[in-house]
Amino acid sequence: MAVEAGVGRMTIYRWLDRARIALRPHAGASLSRDWLAEQYAIIRSVNRIARLAGVSPSTVRDSLSRYGLLPPPTDERAPVAAARYLAGHPLTAVAEELQMSRRVLTCWLRAMQVPIHPPGRRRRPGTRPDGAQ
């Protein structure tokens, strides 16, 4: 629709919202943990598994990460990334500092078993919960 109208996707969403037209639910691709673990043990290629499952490589990578099936990263930036994130720095800031995407950083943190906080307001590094310095 966006291509036909010559506008961006967000414009279409805005128009639908203004017209009070409900969107169809989108569940996204779902790969079972057992199937994915088996394929990853055999194939070891995210791209080949994606072609086999008929999904994008990022879907496979995200699922492997979510299920804890990725090995810990060997990059020397990994421990720095974990320490910065655990110190309270936002994902975006850590990713920018280390010159990587948020998606890659999230996969690394999950592989290192670092809990990912849900988005929202968090305290700044170096501040106390009551707001005092």
C-alpha cells in the first residue's frame, strides 16, 4: 500500500489509525527451541537455517539468542559491553560506543546470560534510586 501511494509505511499506519481501521494481528515467525537447537547443531549456519525455515536470518539469530543457544561471543568488546550495560548504561549508548547494532549487542548479552531489562525509564549510571547523587 505504501509503495502504491508513494508514502512511507508509517504514513499508512497513521492513516489507518486516524480512520480507526484495526490492523490484523501479527504473531511473527516462531521457531521451536528443540527444532532450532537440532538444526543449529547440524548446520551451524544461520543463513541456511533461515532458508530452510522460510524466515529471515535475523529471525533465526533472535530466536537462537532468546533460547540461549548461541555460544558466548569471543570478541574482546564483549566483557566491556556487559560491564557497561550492567553499570546502568542503556543498550543504545553501549552499542553506539562499541560501534555495533543494538541487535548484535542484545544477542551478545543474552549469550553471556546477562539479563536484558525491558524498555522504560531506568536510573542513570552513578545515581541513587531516590534521585540523590
